[in-house]
Amino acid sequence: MSKKHYRSIFISDTHLCSRDCRSDYLLSFLKHHKAEYLYLVGDIIDVWQLRRRWYWPQAINNVFQKILSRAKKGTTVTYIPGNHDECLRPFVGNTFGDVRLINEAIHTTADGKRLLVLHGDVFDAAVQHNRWLALVGDHAYTWLIRANGIFNFFRRRLNLPYWSLSGYVKGKVKNAISYISKFEDVVIGYARKESVDGVICGHIHQPKIREIDGFTYYNTGDWIENCTALVEHDDGRFELIHWIDAWPAVAQEHDEEEEEKENPRWQEHEIPIPVLAAVAR
């Protein structure tokens, strides 16, 4: 599969360092897609999980290597920390390996529209005012994702395609549906006050493009359940890519030779200094 080029790529909620992250899907996506602008829209590193149990396999280094290689070769890479990597926020305003850390961004599309880019956790009342509720919810979500992994293990043994059990459960829970709807409305209300044409966020793991009264809400989704990315074409048109659908066609491809050519492999102990500092805080 040849590389596809887009003007911009937006990725969020990869939750690297969580055992449930699909770093294999993510690395494959990064290998097959290039862009002038790459936005990492929060919860890229799951520091919450990392503090509970250290988990940093070589696959995570490979993902960072690919991102840093892109930045070195001219891609403008912007990292906006979320709530799971909020301890990186003290480093906002700095640049590490050609990757810029900021809280919010204004992205101007090819057709001149201004889009506000942010993670979205600032609108979550549970995170803002009752952090312990957020942590309890995180534990429950972790168990749901584990069940999802076991469920899909048996589906693979039966040669059945991936199906998100966790997404199905969330879609059937009335409170979750209500929360998602309210979240979208609050984000849109906030962004409208910023005099922009749309907003791009992550946080709730629900990929979506929603048009409302000339304003566009984009959610990039996640890389645990959905494996989605938001991309901007050269003409300013946006699209959600569901990499799970494309994964079977490229899963057997091996481009380790190209990987080595781009940049020597990191070793497992070579962890970005900002991450080490953040975990130690």
C-alpha cells in the first residue's frame, strides 16, 4: 500500500503506555500516511496508567520514532496535552525534538476556515470539579476495555472481524449517550465564542463530524476502540479514516528496511525526557 498524503492529520487518545492501546494499528497508520501538519490532540501518553504500572514496550518507541522522523523531515507537529497526559502541561510553550507543546491551537484550513483545536477535558465537569469520579470512571472503562480485548481474541480465533464490545455497551447506556451529546453542545458553544468556523477535539472516544448552523464539530476518536484519525485533504475537505477497516490489507506488509533507513531504532530504555519528568512529578 503506497503512502497517502494529506494536508493535515489529527490524532488523539492513543493512550500509549496503556496495555489496551493499539500501537500496532497506530504505527501502521503513521507509516502509510503523511501530512504537512500533524496534530496530537491529547491523551497521547497515558500517564495515569504508567503511574499505576510501568509499561513501555519497543512498540511505543517505534511510534515516537515515526512521529519525530516526520517532524525532522518538515512536518509541523503540534502536541496538545489532555487529561491523561496533563502532567506535560507545565512544559507547554516548549519544543522537544521539533514537536511543539501548546494548550490550544487555531488551524487554518486550505479553504481559509479557522478551526479551534483542543483536547476537550476542560469541559468535563467530573474532571474539573470531582477528580475522584474521573478516576473511578477510568477504572471502570479500563475493565470494559479488557473485556473488549478478551471478546475480540475469541472473535479472531473464529476468523471474525473486530467488533467494539465497549463501544456497543457505551452506545446502549443512557447516561453515556446523554453525556456525549452534552459534551458536544458545550464544546460547540465555547468554540462559537472564539469566532472560529469549527472545533476539533478528542477526549470522549467518539469519532464524529457534525454540522450545525454553519459550524462544524469534529471529534478525532481514539486508538483503543475505534482506531480513527481526522484528515484534511488539500482542498480543505475533511474525512474520518477508520483504520480498523484498512488494517487487514496492510497487516502483513513489512517495511522494517524503510524504518531503519529513516532513523536508527531506539532502545527500550530511551524514553523522552519530558515524559520521565512528568511521571516523576
